[in-house]
Amino acid sequence: MAERNAGRTVKYREMSKAELETQQGELAEQIFRLRFQLSTGQAEGLKKLREAKRDFARIKTVLRETELRKA
């Protein structure tokens, strides 16, 4: 599983800042929808929610790394 996660991080590092920001917005919207589904009792989205939150954190990390490299 660690190899798959490392692959996602590499994929995000290859994206441009604009692409990362777009992806971040899409994931934020997806997380909102999944949280709403969970609050209404539709528990099938729990795994998707966890995955989306992890991807969101990866994107934020990559954006922060690029920000720090420029400084």
C-alpha cells in the first residue's frame, strides 16, 4: 500500500500549481458531499472520504513544499 501512496505523491509533484489548486478544490467539494452522505446515514462513502482526505492533505503538502522552495 505504501508504494501506491508514494505513486500518488509523485503524480501530484509532477502537476503544475494551477492543476494542484484545481484538484484541491474538487477534493474539497467531494469531501463535503461525502460528509453530508455520512451524516444522512449512508455509510458506504467512509472509505472514499478517508481516501479523499488523504489526497487533499498530499496536495496541500506538495503546494507547501513548492512554496518553501521558492522562499
